[in-house]
Amino acid sequence: MAVNEKITCDICGVQKGEANHWMLWTTEFFVPGPQGEIGGVRFAPWHRDLYRDYNHLCGESCAGKLLAKSVAEWREIAELSRCIPSGESHDSKVMTARSH
Ligand SMILES: [Zn+2]
């Protein structure tokens, strides 16, 4: 059933047509400890019963771009977390890593 809704890629903004190399993605939060959470990314194949609940990518190349963007963010988080002494209770000004 072709519903007349506009689905666009979250990375390049292209509008979805009939061709289907599309996939779904969502953020997932990993909580390594009491000092905050790390925003991860999850990919899934396109599914007509699921796509309304997730974000959209037009294909593998945009999935790659999203991953590259996330990796760049994770690198910053890794650098920040290196400054926080582990196992200590200096948790007054902990950076909460949260991606948007
Ligand atoms: Zn795209």
C-alpha cells in the first residue's frame, strides 16, 4: 500500500522513492558506569512495520557517513573521559556524553 508520506534520508536529505536500499537507524545509550552514558548507534534493515519508529538512511554510503560522524564524536568522548580519574569520587563536574 503506497502511502503518500515523505520519507527523507537523515544524512543527505534525499527523498525515498520506490528503490529500496534504505535502512533504519536509532541511537542506543550504553551506560558504562555511574558517570554517564555513551550514545551509540544501531542499524537495522528497512521494514514497513518499523520505519515510523526509527530514523532513516538512504543506503550504505549514508550509513557510513553516520558511522564516521559518530566515531568522531566517540573520539572526543574518549579524550574527555581520559581526563576523569577512574575509580575516584571526583564526580562533581562530570561531562555527560550525550549526542543529539
Ligand atoms: Zn542519504
